[in-house]
Amino acid sequence: MNKTGKIIRLALIGGGHRGIHMINCMTGGDPARAELIAVAEPREDRREDCRKPFTIPPERYYHDHKDLLSHLDELKLDAVLIATDVATHHDIVVACIDAGLSIFLEKPITRTVDEAANLVKITEKAGIPLQVGFSLRYSPFFVKLREIVNSGTLGTIISLDWTEAVSLRHWTECYCRNPSYNNRATVGSWILEKSSHDMDQLNWILDKPCLWVSCFSPRSFFVPATAPDVPKKCTDNCPRLDDCPFAYVPEATGMSDWLTPDQLDVCVYHCESDLPDRQVAIFEYEGGVTATFNLMPLVFEDNRWMTIYGTQATLRGSAEDRRISVQDVTTGVETIYHTPFEADEHGGADVPTAKAFLDFLIDPTSVP
Ligand SMILES: NC(=O)c1ccc[n+]([C@@H]2O[C@H](COP(=O)([O-])OP(=O)(O)OC[C@H]3O[C@@H](n4cnc5c(N)ncnc54)[C@H](O)[C@@H]3O)[C@@H](O)[C@H]2O)c1
């Protein structure tokens, strides 16, 4: 409910996996503080996906954001959740700001710095609340990590190493085979799409401006030259099918659920992706703090691990294990922290992310 005691009236723009999940996080509270009023989604198959979890009437489905915004008089919306692909974010946000709606915008903000700067400028000018879906800021693990850094236990931070490791199935199903994510025209760049969370975390934790960045991002292994003898589809009598770790998984599970049968068996060496197949970056922050970042596919489980080097202690964290160790550099004494397990996407971050947005709409003074 907002300050007037009314349930917040929300619309979803972009009925893909993420939009459905985040709307459920926003409307699922008990008692519910928000209600889904309408959905804008051009694809019929995606509208069908929305009809399963949502109970809104058929006339409340609109073709796209423009169609939805042309019905504002009858919809009486308070806010929108924008979960479309990043290439569309700038124009949709501009249209929603013109309409005076509060906005939850999924990360990344936009594909280019100029577009992002423009959105910041016009959002501030309009005085419209806009929250970006940097959900890791609400994950118990990253909240604890930042709390330790801010407590001063590590002393002065000199340097930091950070890795985002993407599991084999996440890499093959999402970034090789899924056209929503496997090309720069749609996602901007792989590091922007996959690791804008991590770039946000580096800035959030170090709390200083970054002065210099250098980055290397080849695609050299998942290319036709690595496997010139195989067909473009795993199911087209591929001679390596039985021992290829990247072969398709016939029964759709997890990431594969979002692939059509036609996409499921595309060969990872011959897919149309133009993304790099690994990425490393080095940074210098104000005051000489250095950082390295490694975006790496091909581990068993998705994970993020990091080492933060301070003058008094070294912090080592593993997000998937929800474990942080802080070791004194002179005595070797180690303190271990375990953060709680949350059976949700992003380590329990999505529900508190949604809650923060609703809290702000209900009472802007309640959010620091
Ligand atoms: N915060 C997180 O951790 C997290 C996790 C996953 C995805 N995301 C982000 O969420 C966004 C959506 O991800 P997804 O996996 O659901 O993508 P998706 O491509 O599967 O779904 C996006 C949907 O938006 C629809 N769409 C495009 N233009 C539209 C318009 N003008 N009006 C209405 N609908 C439109 C498309 O038809 C598509 O169904 C992306 O920006 C992605 O980076 C964030």
C-alpha cells in the first residue's frame, strides 16, 4: 500500500523470464502491497507464459510499451517494471518518464554511457523514482561483505581480485544458444549483460571513482575452427556427441527451459554468437587502489569469488558457499562468517530488491 492506503498498481513491460519472476516478487507479499494491472509483451508465446502465473483479464495484455502507455487513463498505474532487453531500455524509460510513472528498470541501465547519462539527467529533472535492478546489493552475502569492508577491519584497501564464474550449462544454454543473450546487438556487450552486477559491486564496495580500465575479451575457443568436422546441430549425427561436454541436454531443465526445440541442439562451436568466451579487466581507482576482474565460463556451478587485500587483513569470499574469511595479516588469526541460505534466484536478493522498491514508493523517507 502507498501512503494513501491503496495497493500499488503495477504494469509489467517485457514478459520474459525475469519480468515474470520480479513481478511475482513484488506482488507476492502477505499482505500484498502491489497488484499487477497490465502486461505489455509483443510475443504471443511470452504472453502465454504470463497467463500461467498471472490472473489479469485478456484485455489487459498490450502489444508493447507504447500500446500500454496509450491506455493510462483507464489503467491508473503507479509504477512500471521494465524487464525488456537492454537495447530497448532507453526509449521505454523516456516514454515512462514522460507518462509520470515510477520505474523499476532491470539492469543493465542501457547499452551506452551516453544513453545512461541521458536517463540520469531526465529522471532527476522529472523527479521520478527509478530503481535499477542491481539485486546483489540486497543479497545477504554481499551486504555482509560490504559491512566488513566498511567496518575498517581490513585496514586500508590496497587491491582486490574478483571473479565471476559462469557454469558450463549457463554458458552453453544462455550465452551460446539463446538469441536473447548471445549477441552484442541485443545485449551491448557480455561484460555489460553478465557482469554489470560485478562492476556495480566493485564501485559500491570501494566507494571511489574508477580512473582507468583496460580490458581483453577474445573469442577463440568456441569458434568453428576448434571443431571444423562437426555439424551445426548436435542432433545432426555429430561424431563427437557422446563425449562433448557442451552437447545439448535433451530434457529441458533450468536454462534450457528458455530455449525453443530448434535452439536447444545448436552446436556451441557453430552458434551465431559474437560474444567473447572470456573477459579480463584491470582497474585503477582513485587513491591508487587496483582491481582485477575475470569473467570466466566453464565451471560446474555459477559462483563469484573475491579476495580483498587490506593493510590489516585479507578478506576471501565465495558467494555460492556463502562464506567469508577475514585473516589478520600479522597474526594469521582467521574469522569466518557464514551468510544465510536463501532458496531464491541471486542468493535471496530478489525479494528484498522488490521490497526496497515498494518501500520507497510507499514512503521515500524510509529508504536510506
Ligand atoms: N537483475 C538480474 O539479476 C537479472 C537477471 C536476469 C535478467 N535481467 C535483465 O532483465 C531484462 C530481461 O531479461 P529476460 O531474460 O527476461 O529477457 P528476454 O529477452 O527473455 O525477455 C524480454 C522480453 O521483453 C519483450 N519486449 C521487447 N520489447 C518490448 C516492448 N517495447 N514492450 C514490451 N515488451 C517488450 C520481449 O518480447 C521479451 O519477451 C534484461 O535487461 C536482463 O539483463 C536481470
